[in-house]
Amino acid sequence: MVQEVEDFYGVYLLLCLNPKFKGRTYIGYTVNPNRRIKQHNTGAHAGGAYRTSGRGPWEMVLIIHGFPNDVSGLRFEWAWQHPNKSRRLRGVPGKSKQEKAFQYRWRVVCNMLRTAPWCGLGLSIRWLKQEYKLDFPNGLEPPLHMPVVYGPVLSKKVTKSQKGTSCITPSQEASDDVNAGSEMESRLCAVCGMPIMAEDTTLTCLQPSCPMKAHIICLAKHFLEDETRLLPIEGRCPNCDVNLLWGELIRQRKGCYRNLSESVLQLEKDNCDLIPSVPETEDSS
């Protein structure tokens, strides 16, 4: 099943299947993975990278997505491409003679996902081709809030008119009109209980049926367990008690998840449950 992701920012890993160049890898950034792999396999004249042109076919096997913006994604891309130059990855050993390029790139990104600032982002680790999946090296399992998911992904654009608008459906609005008590509750912060003014910045639950709305600062304090951190990673909805990723709430604030149903959200939760319990400027390479 193809999963749609709105406001997509991802960094991917290509694997070369050409017998002449077999085993070579390529790391790039994209906002549209399906279009990007076609460009790589068509050639530089179609927008593909010079380093992959004429060396195909290439397979996009892994993509890390969920970055808040293109700058964050491009910085991750550069560090993954140049771990020996990144000051955040100075402790990561270089490629050994026994390692294949694909294995080395995987070991590097596993280290990156456990390194600040990336360890605090709401990222997803997606194996587009499950037959190439590698196990996490011992001691390099990802943070628990980062799901490991499988299968193809489709980038869905969010128009400017959709960004920042309410994600409440007409049926929900009608229901609120009938229930005056519920309408009054929606005007109060679910954390501090104070009225929500028109100029206040608020966040709402990802569950379409949950009316939770809270001041962004109140919800951040509600989520933060470690007071030494500046930003939360995840927390429980104060209304329906579902687990929420802070990065996804911010993306919703920007206009994402407007059309996601309960079933789609349940699919994402099921994908998260697959995690083992053990402890475009496009390419710029």
C-alpha cells in the first residue's frame, strides 16, 4: 500500500544495480521521491545528478523523512555524504575494508539518528525496498519515537491556501453547533484551562475526532519530561491520551494532515508498532 505524506522532505539512499558499477551508493535530498528516482535513471539531462547519470539502473532503497523544512533536510544530506567532515560525526569510525559501501552508509545514518540535533526530530526510517533491509548495529538502535516503516511513499503537496487553516471537518463543525458545551470547551486550552484568543498560537490533536486544542507553550510544557530540553519530542494528548509526536503536530499547524482519516492514522500507528522492542534544490553532492 502506498502511503501519502504531506509537506514531504526526505533524504534517500540509492543502490546501483548496474553490474559494471554494482554496489555503488548515492545520497540525495528530495521533496518527491517518485519523480527523483525517475530523474536519476533517465540521466543528467532530465534533472538527475551527474554522478548517477549513465550508471543506472538505480534503486531507491531507503529514505529518512519527516524533516521540518528543506534546510534541515539538506543539512542532514550533507552530513550523511561527508561524515568525515561533519563535526557532529567525528566519533564515527571510517569505512573498513570488510564493509561494503551500502553497509557503511547504513552505519553512518544509524549514528546520525542518535546524534543531536537529528535525534530530537520526528523522523521516519522508511525501507522502500524491504529486501535490502539491514538490521541496526548493536547499540545503534534509533530513538523510540522514530518509527521504522516499509513500502512506497507518495509526496502530497499542501497548497498555500490550505496552510494554517483549520483541520476541523464540516461534520465536526455541525456537531459543535449542536453541542454548545463542546463548543465552549474548544475555546479553552486543554492544558491550562484559560481562554484561547484569536491571536494565540495553538496546536490540535492529530485524531480527527478529538477536539483537543491547546496553547503551543502549554502543550510543550505538558510534553516535556526533561526540563533541560528546549523542545519536546512526544507526549500524550491531554484529551484522548493518544501518543503524539511534536514534529507531526507542528507539521499539522503548517497545513499537513488536513485530509487524513482515522484509518490512515491507525495505519501509521500500526507501522510504528513494527519497531523492534530492543534496546528541492534536489541533490547537492
